[in-house]
Amino acid sequence: MISDNLHEIINGLPSGVKLVAVSKFHPFEAILSAYEAGQRCFAESRPQELEMKVKQATDAGKNDIEWHFIGHLQTNKLKMVLPYVSLVQSVDSIHLLDEINKWAKDNGRKVDILLEMHIAAEDTKQGFCEEEILDIMFAYSDGKYPGVRIRGLMGMATNTDDKKTVSADFERIDSYMAYLVDLFPELDSFNQLSIGMSGDYEEALRHGSTMVRIGTAIFGNR
Ligand SMILES: *Cc1c(COP(=O)(O)O)cnc(C)c1O
């Protein structure tokens, strides 16, 4: 089942688009099934659950898994997350950015992150507005955050069946991404646009997605 789902999704992705398998709330056995089918990149949204699964993976000898963090991250949980992940997709406040930068300096690391942009109509969803992202990018390009590498933007579209709304949300983040790439041509690792989940990734692919985060369509309902 999981391997069929995976292969169907992978076959529909253009080359160069990365599949991030969102394994949150699913047991480690589900991760193993996807792993056996060839998947190596997984994302979790809760620090404790991430820690537990990293340990299970290590115990199972699956040391080549690439973990991403996609949930709201509290700064008192950084040490449960940052040692294990290759990308924090959900940086949604200056405070979090400052603390990740500090952790990285203290630990001799550079942490890859995405800035989460608020594009949905719901205000329950986290993220920066355009102006905040622009301020961060100017500070970053001035060398203010040496502990992080900002790889791009992440966004979640409005949770609706209305394709026009979803498409407009994705269009907004896609064009903002293009604007930033233009504005900061020297930042050549700023090139990732993480948009698209189970219900809307095909739409996201039409709007420049380089990374889709898919859970339900691989692992079933949570
Ligand atoms: C849970 C989650 C996903 C995956 O959602 P599905 O609809 O199950 O594919 C993607 N991105 C984020 C940020 C999530 O929290």
C-alpha cells in the first residue's frame, strides 16, 4: 500500500522536485515501509515524536534518513530537534530565527531553514508576511544570521476545495520567491519553494514547487 502510493506520487513529480514524506502521527513501521520502497526524506512536526523516531531509525540501522522539521517549534525544544534535522521548514518568528542562529553558533553548526510565509486565508496558520520576510532577507544578506542558511520559503495554502483560492495562494508565494531571488542574486542557495500537500500538490507543482510535503496520500489518514 505505502509503496504503491509512494511510487504513484513519485511518478507524477517532475524531475528536480523533492518528495518529503510527512510521517507525523504514524508509527515507525510506516516509515520503514516507505524506506524499504526507497524513500529517504521524512518530516515530523513534534519534537518528542521526532526524537523517538530518530532513535528507532538508528536502532534499526537506517542511518541515511534525512529528517525535516515542519511543525511549530518552541525555542526551549531546539536541542530535541536541531541535532537531527537537515532542514527546519517552519521558521515562523524572529525569536525562533535568533535562537536557531545562536544554537548553531554555540554548536559549531550551520542550520538550513525555510522561512514560513503566511499565505492562507485562515489566520490560524503560522508564518511571516512579505514585509517581515523582506526585512529578514536584508539582515541575512548583511551577515546578521551566520548560523543559518536560508534555503527558501515554505507555505500552506488555504484549506479549501476551491482551486482558485489555492492557486492564488500558491501564486502569491511563488511570485514573492521570484522577487527575492531577483533581489538577492548573490544568495545562490536560496532556491527552495516548499509548497504542496496531499490535497493540493498538483496545483503547487504548477506554481514552482521544488519540494512537496505529503503525508496522507502516502500513509493514509492520521
Ligand atoms: C501535516 C503536514 C503536511 C502533510 O499534510 P497531508 O495533507 O497529510 O499531506 C504538510 N505540511 C505541513 C506543514 C504539515 O503540518
